[in-house]
Amino acid sequence: MTHRKHYAALLIFAYGALDASAQPAPDVAALFSMELADIPGKEVLMLSVEYPPGGADPVHRHDAHAFVYVLEGSIVMQVRGGDEVTLTSGQTFYEGPNDVHTIGRNSSTTQPAKFLVLLVKSTGVAPVLPAE
């Protein structure tokens, strides 16, 4: 199984296990993964995420440095203890390894929203984890 297929399966499982809401789930696809040779035990994972209209994530965490870049539409993001922010195309968001992602949703109920996520994480750790 390639890294991309492996991560796609993990993401489907992780989001399915976390999602207890009635909101449409995001479509998540692993685009790229690579171990970082000069940082033992770390890897990069790039994800494409599309929130359908009214779509949202369940509360979760990543145990990674997560860099978000909005491609289309508008999304609302918040980590525990941080401010809620609305982001549009070209804007960015950061989640640290200890952050709990409390809000992640499409700000529109009629248009999809798309963004990229670049995770710098420990090798072999699931990309999406339940929040404590």
C-alpha cells in the first residue's frame, strides 16, 4: 500500500470515528507524504480538504504542526483558547501539536470550500486524533 493510499484509509477511518454530528463530513484526500531524512522520526503529509456546503469537522487534534491554506470559499477555524477566525481564498491558519481544533467548518451553506493542509508530524502517528 502506498503512503497516499495508507493515509487516505486512515483519514476516512479517523473522521468516521470522530464524527458524531449531523453536519456533512469533509472530503479529505492525501496528496503527498514523505519522511524527513534530516529530521529523524518526522514526516510531512499534505492533504486536500473540501467542506461541502454546511460541512464541518468534529473536534479533534493532530499532534503535528498543521499549516492550512484556503484555496476556495470561506472557512471558520478555531483552536481551544484561540479566537474564532473566518478565512477566505489565499489566507492561512496554524495549529500546533498541542492544539485542540474546536471549530472547523464551511462558512457557507450553499458553496463548497477547499483548502490544503500541510502536517509536519511524527512518523507513523495517525494524522487525525480524538481530542482529550
